[in-house]
Amino acid sequence: MIPANFDYESPRTLSEALDLLASREDAKVLAGGHSLLPAMKLRLAQPSMLVDIGRIGGLAYIRESGDQILIGAMTTHGEVAASKLLLRSSPLLAQTATEIGDTQVRNRGTIGGSLAQAHPSADYPAAVLALDAELVVHSRKGERVIPATKFFTGMFSTQLHNDEILTEIRVPRTPGEGTAYKKFHHPASGYAVVGIAVRLKMSGGKIDNAVVGITGVSEIAYRATKVENALRGKPTTAFADAATHAADGVEVLGDYFASTEYRQHLAEVMTRRALAQAAGGKR
């Protein structure tokens, strides 16, 4: 449980941090550390340098911009969970943040750090997929915006290049929509054995649109498009049948805590519960 040797840098500006990242191909950004540091202790990650962006000003905020809400990458889970703006205008991220870890983790871990680490059982990936969020990244070459649906590429793997830093998450307002995040907690780690994020838009007792993001089931968080397709234009009585498709088309993980069969069963059950909660407007 001792990490390999590494250099530590604590820049005060984004420009300085980007220069440091560009100087070493295997450098890693430290943005809270609740995913990265355990991996380093197990030597699953062995960066030669950590670039701690915790002292860079201006990377922690939640503010409105037109029909979007902008969230700085260094905003903590606790700040996301408590945001009145998010709870009023786009509550799914706040609902998700309340389910992360414990008080210590929520007060230290950051939304950007979690998304960039791309742990297969992290909570936020399901939510940003369900929200069709945009992720803003910077390098010395400038800024680029990556749709959440294209951001995650594999276990602990994203579209982020080695010289890039995730700086902002942009989520839409979701007026008139029901949202929910339901999670089956791992009793030791607090990670999601299965996590389901849902957005529902109802009209006349039928579902106009459904968006479902799932984490913990596969090596990569994904949109449950077969669930979504099975719901459009249907009444809420379709929830049970639609939920049976929660793990369709993915290779379901199995481990010592949850076998493949059990995790697939949990995906169906938690999807049904998340849909019901979103339809009922419960928070």
C-alpha cells in the first residue's frame, strides 16, 4: 500500500499547470484524489509527477449561463449536493452527489476529478450521460468541448489527452422533467455496484422522452438506449418491461461481491425504481 516514487507540483495558475502536464507524458492531475490516490497506493497507477490543481483559483463554481448551468471542475461533491441553483433548475447532479461516499469524501472529492478518473463504478458518469452534458477541457493548444456521450472510452479511460485538464461541466436546465438517481451501494467502498440516472418528460400520462444513464454494470458507463426506446410514447405501466433491457448489449461485470447474474438483476431492479421515482417527482 505504498505508491511508487513521484514528484509533486502545486501550481497557482491553469497556465502553469498545463505547462507542467505537457512536460511529462505520464504526469497526472490531482483534483481531490479520492480515486487516484488509492490506485497509486496499489500501484495500479504510477505517475512520475502529480500536478495538484487545488490551489488554482476560479475552478470551483456553480453558475447560470443561458439555458445551461456551468460547474467548475474543482467544485466538491458536497457543494454540488447543496447547490440551490442545481436543485431548482437541474437537480439530477445534486441528487447523484448526495449518494457519493461519505461526508469526508463529499467535502474533499471533486466532480472534475471523479469524471476524469472514469472509475467504472463512479456515480457522476451515469448522471452526465443522462443529462447530455458537455465537458470542457483545456491544453496549451486551447479549449475543446466534449459531449459526455463521447467522453468515456473504457475503464479508467476517457477522451482526455495527457496534456489536458478538465475545467468545466455544462448541464442543461431540466424544467418540467422528473429526475432520479438510484444506487446500490457497495458496503465497503461506497461505490455503485449499480447506479441508475434517469430523466423523464411526461405528457398526458405518457412518456414523451426518457434518458437513462447506467454505471457500475459494465467497464464503462453507458446510455441504456433500449430502455429509452421501450418507454417513448408509453404509459408508466411500461416501466417493468422496459427495465428488463437495462443491461442489454453490454458485457456485465462480475466480482466477489456481485456475480454477473446478480449485477444484471440489480440493474433491472434499480432501473425500475429510478423510473418510478422520476415519474413521481420524488427527490
